[in-house]
Amino acid sequence: MGVVPTDDELTDAVRSLRASNASLGVPKLLVTLLSSQPEWSVSEKRLRKVIQRLKNEEGSNLYPTSTLNTALDVFKYSNKLKPVLFGSEKGKGLVAVQDIDAGEVLWREDPFVYAPPWEVYEAQMAGTACAYCSRAFTPTNPPLRVRCPHDEQSIITVPPPARRCQGVFCSRLCLARSGSNHPLLCPVANPACLELLDFLGKERWKAALAFTQCVVRILSAWQDEMRNSSAKGKGASNKPADESYMSKDAIWDTYQSFAALRNDRRWSHTSENDLARSQLENMYKSLHTALINALYLQPSESPDGLTSDSAVTPTGGIPAPNRSMTHTKQLKRLLKVPVPKMRLNPLFSWDGVMEGLGKMNLNLEAHGGLFPLHSHLNHACRPNISIRHISPDGSTNSILHSPNPSRITVIATSPIPAGVELVVSYVDPSLDFRSRRRELRAWDFGVCLCERCLEEEKADSPPEDPEVSRNEEKVGDRDKQDAGGLEDEIRNFLGV
């Protein structure tokens, strides 16, 4: 007799199979499920119940979901605001607890992860910007740069690596702060990531880059913290300034707290035609495959190799990686500390990737940073705060040459009394209300009913002419009479 999977295991597997086999009916889906999980025993009746439950969940989840971040110490940033959970429709936000003056700097924040503008990313890949903090190198920089240690060692390696790593760090401090992050995306230390790096460079897809950075940070947190047992929950620093020394649990809680709306739900109504939707789905599948091949180790994986790429592991229906034994062994050297299944599923399953991309699209700041406190900010077409990238000298020039390109500064643009919510505009506030609403609708935020939108909508409506109204009433009465006569005529014809 086969093994009866738990409800969670079955639900995760069915979600993944339905995403990649949307046209299959229940009987064929059951055959596919049992082919991928031959040790399972599942009846068609139970499968139908799971599918119905998933359909109900998909239909009821109309808004992005979010939770408060228990790992976030808001008072470390400012004592003039507090996080609030408004409800399922609006989610969380920030409310002033003291009066705030216009022009007041409320807080500065470094990112949880950073997906820099492509000019900065390309500079990092070429070795002309720090692989950790993203600061561009100039002739005036002190000669403290440190090359990737894995690339340095590869000079004497036989055979040589398929691709050299061009990564360079500002100093040994930046190298140390990168922790285990850099090696996982280093073509020398982890050759299995080449497919993923090529995909990111080709598609120039910021949400995919940011999600990749999240996966890497979560995986490396397990390695850094477990290796440093004396830290007792304080992992090796892999983020600058106020995001340093986060434990693996705090990192996970922070990632989970970001508002989420599955990315495939967005393209299901924002894409204009079936071809566009098909192209997006293929791009999602390519990212999913590249992530698994680059960073995923099966919990039961042996050091000798992998199963075929068509196999599916019991871990939430995650496809088995398709890479060489050599590449697997190199990845296992980087991920010596096993990561629990409960952490792997939300990162590498199809559902996890879709939700992760949704988190990135909803929460990324315009320049590519993912900020725990900044992510609380809700939209209004009359914002009362502004997000700036300010250098120590006060300039807002190209962030490529800023000493800290990823840091944001939050400034009040108008007085904010205590009890009032802090809001920012998600779209260009200079647009007319129809254009603003259209752009917001693409993110599943519904119709904006803020004070400004309602005022502009009212002003845009033509004034009502009393004579026109009377004529409309007469036409309406005549239509009702005609409809009634037509109804009687039909009844007589049918004999009812």
C-alpha cells in the first residue's frame, strides 16, 4: 500500500502540477500526480476536494496579503511613527504618533536586498563597481579593492573554470559583509549559476534579480549562522549598516512580511492577449528552472549525483535540478548546512516563485531596493512624504557614483499631524486621474478613491442639464411602456 500524503504535501504538489498543466482534467491530473509521486496513494475523490479548495482560495484572494514584521524594530529608525495593520483589503501602513514638520528627515534605510539599476549591475559584473555595496570605482578611490577570492584561486586551477568571476570589492570589509552571498552567484565557486546569471543579464528583469537575491540571502543566512555557533542567533553580517547581524529567523520573518500577490495572477488580467500571457509564462518557467539548477539541493540528495530533470521530489513538487555531478558537489561545498524543507518550498516551488516575484513587484523601490520599513507605505495621489537617494554631500546626482547607492532617505513633504498615515505615490502624480487609476489597476490595487481622484473625477464630469434630465426621464418611461407591450405580445404568441 502506498504512502498517504498529508494535506499540505498534497496541496503543494497539486498547486505546482496545475500551474504547469492547466488544461488537464482531474483524471489525467491524477495520473500525472501519481507518475511524479509513485509512492503516494491518492484517490480521485480526494484530489477533487483539493482542487476545489484551491479554486475557492484563488477566487477569494482579491487583494495583496501582508503581515507585520515581528523582526523589525521601528524605533531604531524613528520614534515618530508606528506600523499599523488596517485590514485585509488595505494591509499594513505607517501612522504618525507625533506631529511631523514639512522637510523633516524621518529615517534613512539600507535595503534587505538590492537589485540595482542595470548600469550599476553591469558595472558590478564587469568589476568596475563593488560586488557588495555597488559603489562605482573611480581613480580617486583608495587602493583597497579586493578581487573575488574564488577567482584568485582559479588562476592555478586545472582545468580552468568555464567563466572567470569579475567581482571586485571596495575593501575586505565589503568582502566580509557579503558573507556566503557572493559565492552562491560566483561563476567560479558555483558554476551551476551560469544559466541563472545569463538569464538575468539577458532579460534585465529587476523583480527576478531581486527575488534571486532574496533566495541567496536566506540560504546563506543558514550557512553563516550555523558556522558561527558563538554568535547564538546572530549570523555573520551580509548587509550594511542597520540591516547587519540579522539572524536567519529574522531574515525569514522579514521576507515573509512583504506584501504578496502571486505574479501569475497579475499577468492573467494585465496582459493584452494570449500570446503575451504565453510569453510571460515561458519566462517564469525559465526563471524557475534556472533558480533550481543554480541553487537548489534536494533534502535527500546524495553526494554522488542527481536524478533526472523530469523527476519531482516530495518537497512540494519541486522539479529535480538538471546539472552535472561536479556542479552539484561544488554547490554542496557552499551549502554544507542543510536547509529545512519548510524553507525550501516557499523559495523553489512554482507557487513560491510566483509569490516571491509578486512580493518583489509590489515592494521594490524605484531604484531596486527592497526595504522592510519602506514597504509599509501605502499609496495616495497626494503624498505627504518623498523617497530620495541623497549622497553625504547632499547631492542627488547619478547613484552610480554615490558612496552608498542603495540607501534611501525619507523626507516629509508637508506637515503630518499625529494620527495621520504616511503615504507615498506609487505612480507619477502629474498624470490625470484616469491614467493614475489605470496604472494602479495593473497592480491589483483596485480603483483609487483618494480625495484627489474623487475631486478630479467630479470636476471632469459634465454639469447636469435639468432639461436633459427631464427628457431622459420621458425616454425612460417610454422605454418601459414599449418593453411592457413587447412582453405582452410575446406572452400572447406563446400562449402563456
